[in-house]
Amino acid sequence: MPIWFAYTLIVLLVITSVLLTMLILLHRGKGGGLSSMFGGGVSSSLAGSSVAEKNLDRYTVLVSIIWFACIVGLGLWLRLQLSSGA
């Protein structure tokens, strides 16, 4: 596989790492977390807050799947490079 494939995966891995960190910090924990700082605590009394939490969960799972796929892809690429002797 070409080297640009690895660079693309590395860039995607960095972007998804930052996104995943932000999404996890936005989740409401038992104490409120950072989501309450950005208005999550105010909107928790509204009826639509459960939809927002569900969407946040879905985005977090989606980004984590992409993050995991990047790590597996980089591992496979490295294995192919080491086995080919390049």
C-alpha cells in the first residue's frame, strides 16, 4: 500500500481522537460534567433533552468506530510494510 494511505489514516486518527475526547467530555455524568457548563443542565428539564443525549451517544459511537478502524488499518498497513521489507 502507498505511504499516502498511512498519512491519511494518521490525520483521520488525530481528528477522531480530538472529536472523541470532546464528545466524551460533553456527556452528562452523575455530577453533570462539562455538558452542564454549556447549557446541558438547563436543557435537562426540557422534554427534548433525551433526544439530544441519544444523538450524542450515537455520534460518540460512530466516531469511536472510525477511530478503531483507523488503528486497525494502521496496524495492518504496518504489518504489510514490515513483511514486504520496504
